Amino acid sequence: MELTITANGGLAVTPAGGAAVVLHPVWLRERLPDCLVLDPHTGQRLQEAAETPMDLRVTAARIDGTIAFSDGFATRLPAQWLAGMIAPDAPMRHCVHWDGTLARESFPSATMADLRDDPAALGTLLSGLEAYGFALVRGCPLDPDGALEFADLIGPIRVTNWGGIADVKAIPNAYDLTMTPRHLEPHSDNPYRDPVPGYILLHCLTNDADGGDTTLVDGFHAAAILARDNPAAFAALARTEVTFRYRDATTFLEHYGRLIETNAAGEVVQIRYSNRTEMVGRLPLDALDAYYAARAALWRLIAPSSPLTLTFRLQPGEMLVMDNYRLLHGRTGYTLASGSRHLRQCYLDRDTVGSRRRLLQPA
């Protein structure tokens, strides 16, 4: 590795056999592994970065030696740390797109016993959840709070106006279509909340009625197809903000967002689709025409009859873990006269799951 100070005081780092990477002097300074810059226990910055002189320059640098700056600050420059600073950024996520042909034996899955006994097994499952957007846990306790045994391995559940764990079964005078035997179209959960719940745990207690099969669609895959085949529709859904609303006698929830949410790099980071709760504002007529046509184009990709739809049956003791920012889930209708279908559901926040996954990843 070769170091050169540039004309404007930056540090050019040239790895063996590679191209030079120029590091801005302020950028470099505020990351230095020095106890006066970053707290050695928390890694948090100790110096107020906004007060760093804008004309700061690197004045000397030697690998595994001293790096010095124009304001007189100097510290050691470890080679291993510097190599990490010029390494390419890791991909935002490892994402495997899939469709309705995905075989059950290919699902990311594990038994509850393995997850309980082996943290590495939980790390592998959470990596699979990150890649596929869902995972299956088998052998969960068949008691109403059985989902908590898995949740407790990760972190606290999200408590909502429906409590911590809620029933998913048909009841009289249902407050939500989920609580009826009606089929459910593909949707993401609770886009009217702020923040939207990150992950859904759906725990099966009984499922012997005719019908009631689970349906899943990879929303990121659907968005990629839409961007490829109908870029105007993709753009309309990625720019049009809509309202999602839920209201009952005790609750009024409202939030805003786009059906396809992208980051600054144009990557899809969230899919919101909730036919039951979505209402677009009174936009100009041409904007509404574009939005409605785009929404219909997305629907054709995610509809139950689409080849992107994966259909399978949850068995008692199985729990489906779903990324609510990516997956669209639903079910086929079922007949109460033929048996019963009782699932229990709770949520985990996105940062809770992400933190646990990163801590369990190999160093």
C-alpha cells in the first residue's frame, strides 16, 4: 500500500495492484481510531465534526506510523484500519428474487429447538430472512403465546393498539377483514402506522378448514419487473405519495408514503400495498390517470393468479416470519363449517431484527 499527499491536502491510498483512492482530510480525520476522536468503547465521535477547520490538510502520513494534520493533531495510522477505509462499500442487502415456483424445501427455515440451542442457527435463519424476505420456523409451541419464544431470541415485540400478540381468526362483528373467513388480497401490513412495522410473525395454532392457504409475493421482484417492462408505471408509483388510513371507535391512524419507495441511489427499499386502506389525494387529472394505470400494472404482477404468487399451507406449530417492507402476503378464503383456522400474529421492529442479525454474523 502506497500513500501520497495530494495537492489539496487529501490522502491518496494506492493498494497493491489497485487504483488510488483519495480520502478527504476532514472525512479521514473524523474516523481516525484515536481515543481523542472516537470513544474506544462506544465508537461514538468525541470531537464536534462541524468545528473541524475547513482548510484542514494532511501534512504527513506513514503506514503503521504517524498521520499528522495542519492543525497540529497527530496519531497512529494502522495499515489494517486504512485498508478497511478504502474497501468498496458492501451491498445494501443480499437480495434473492423469487416467484411462485420456489419450492418449500428452498425456504429459509429452522426448527425452534435448533434456534434455541445454537445462536449460529439463528444467525443463518436471519441471513436467509434478509435474502428472501421471509423464513419458516418449525416446532413452535402450540400455546397462544408460542411466538414469543422466537421473538425473545431477537428482541422486544412491537405493541400496537391491538396489544402485543393478536388473534388472526374469524370472529363476529370483525373490526378488520383479517378477522373474517374472506380471502385476503396480497398486501403489506399497517402502512398507516409511523413507523410501519418491520417484520411480521405469523404463528399457526390450528389450520384444518377447507382453504386458508397462505400466499406470498416478493414485492422487490415485482418492482424490478415493473421497472424493466413499464418504467413509466414504476416512476409514477415511486413519485406519487398516497395516504393510508385506519379508523375505528378508539383509534385513528394515518400515514403517508409511496407504493414503491426508493432511496437516493434509486434502489427499492419498501413496498406499500394495502387496497383496504390506501387513498390517493385529489391530484391533477393527468397525474391521477398515470397513478391509476401504474397501480393496475403493479396489481397484475402481484395478483393471486400471477406466476409471482407463492401458495402454501401453514401447519400447526409453524411460524412464518415476513419482511413487511418487501413481502406482500394474503390468503385464500376458507370455510368455517369444515374446520377452524387460528393463527396468532405480532410484530418486530426493523432495527431490532437488523441489530440481532448483524451481531450474529461471522466477524
